[in-house]
Amino acid sequence: MKSTVLTSILALAMWTPAVAQQAGLADRFHQLDWNGNGKLSTDELAQVPGLARRLAVADTDKDGALTASELKAYTDRRTNRPPPAQPPTDAAYLQTEHRLTVDGRERTFTVQSPRTPKGRLPVVFFFHGGGGRGANMAANGFRDLVAQEQFLAVYPDGWRGNWNDGRNAARIVSQQEGVDDVKFIRAIVDDLARRHPIDRSRVFAAGVSNGGIFSHYLAAKAADLFAGIAPVIGGLAEPVAPTFQPAHPISLLVIQGDADPLVPIQGGAIARSDRGGRVIATEAMLKTYLAHNGITAAPKIEQLPDLDPQDGTTTEVRRWPPGRDGVRVEYYLVRGGGHTMPGKDRGGAAREALVGKTSQDFDGLRMIWEFFKSCPPRQQPDSPANDARAQEAKS
């Protein structure tokens, strides 16, 4: 029964088209399913009134409860979205699939690259949430920017659908097996350097939910590799925080909703269950980075225009003065925002009832790239082989 429950939850998570929501629905379904039987009963649905009202329509087998597949089918009918498509043959970017063996495990990742590269390319990793896949992230990620802005977008796959982000969560296989995902990411960068003219001083990590928490873990364990990170709806893991001391200053962009039902902005258990691990409060996390980066001045605070008053959210932005080595720290606090990526489709009432509201006041993906573009590079030499590939790209 547990295997069936997990399979249905992961299927629902991987199906969901919005990048943040694909992560959130899995944890949210698990959170609502008190007894773990793979169905949401009337009592369990009562936790989300907007969803409870749709039981009669979504419950196709009329057994008085909703399975993950029934909820998926209902939302599918409401949104009527086609499955992610491969890029057209005349696209300005190329999309390729790759495999590496790391510690005896076959690992996979997707790369989007400019069809015509010009010089050394920054690298942006975009990590999926729990139960997600790199291919889904690629379909909703930076593909429209890679050629225009000249960078590589990389979408790896977590082991068994999750990243080992330092939470030591009892219900996450990769964390219980001690999978070395940092080693996997380093191997990807080395592989990219053999295939593309990359700029090793401008490697960045972004991610949603589990992928956002993993971005923090990379800051802690691989600041020699990453110039900056952008975690979205993903906090700093509680077990990592006490010894958080990156090897270098590191730029940070945080996007977090204060009404996130899964990753609490005040810290605590993920999806209200210690089996999913714990994160520290967002404000405490920011203070940790500011201290490490040597930033003591107060931030400039800006209220973004409320472009869509109907979305139920507003956004406050805090920007601190540059820290050591010129690193930057910014925080987008989405008031009323849920476990979602700003700027993406809200996905209908049923999904909003599960994961919360989606801000339409800014494009989260565009903001992440604009932030990375403004970050100072990590000061480290490139390899002679990479120098040669950069010269080839220019000629």
C-alpha cells in the first residue's frame, strides 16, 4: 500500500506543469493524507474547503474520497494543458540528454544551450522539487532565454526523485542512502567543460522546494564552484545551519511566500511532518548569509507594483549593499504567496487550494537570470582546454 501511495503521489508531482507546483502537490497530498492510505477522505478534504467543494465532480469512482490520480485527472480537465513538447527544429537553442555514472549510480541530466554560442557561457543549474524530473523543469525553465542571453541551462534528475539537501528526512530515499549529489553536480560541470566553452567563474544554482533547499546545501558545500544561488520556496536545512560556513562569499536571491503551506517561512517541519525534515526560519537564514558575506548595512526596501490585484499577493523586495568580493543579497517576500513560482500560471482553483496563491507581479525565472547576470564572478582560473573551446566559439 505504501508503495502504491508513493507512486501515485510522485506521478501527480511529475505531471503538474508549473515548476514549483510540480514539487508542491506531492508534499501537499502527503500532508493532507493523514492516514497514509493514498486517498483524501471527506474529513481530510475539509482542511482545504476549496478542494472539498469539488469532491462530487473529481471523485470519478464515487467512493467518497479522492486519489492522487483522480485529482490529477480533474485538474487536467480544468487546465487542458498539452504535455511538454520537445523544442522545434528551428529553435535558437539545442536540448540534449546526458548520463553519468557517479558512485555506481546512473545519473541523468538535460542541457539547453545556444545553437550559436558566443564566447564562454555562464552555467545555470535549475533543480526540480521533490518527486520532480529535470525534463519537466526544462519544459518550463530557461529555454526562451539561453540563446538570447547566452548561457547554458542544466536540469539534473535527483536520485529517486529527490535531492540530498542535508535535511536527513526519513521519507526521502536519497537522503537515507547518503547520495552524494554535490559530487554529481561537480561531475556535470566537468562534463559540460568538455562539451562547451563554459565560464567556470559564473556557475549558478537555482531550484524550487527540495531543489531550493539543495541550492542552499550547494552554497554550504560547493561555494568554490558556485558564484551565486537562487532558492525559491526552499529554506536552509536545519541540520546544515549550525555549521554553515561556505568557502567563499556567495551571492543569494531568495523568493519565498509567507503563506507557503509546505515550506514554512517561520521555519520548522516540511509539510508539517518531521519525516520530511526541517528548515530554519527565512529571516534567520538571511542573517546567516549576511554575516558570512560581511554585510552589515540595512537593505533598501521596495514594494513592487501590484500588477494583478486579483492574484491575492503583493511583493516586498529587500536589496542589501554589496558584501565581500562584491556579492549581492536580495529577498523577494511574496505576501500571500504559496508554494509556487511567481509569474507562472495559477493552474486553477484545485491546485491553488493545495499549494497556495501564485504572484503575477513579476516573472520569477526572468528575475533569477537578471540577478545572476548582475552577480560578480567567482575568481578562479579556467582550464587551458576550456580556454581553447572559448576561442573556437569566438572564431
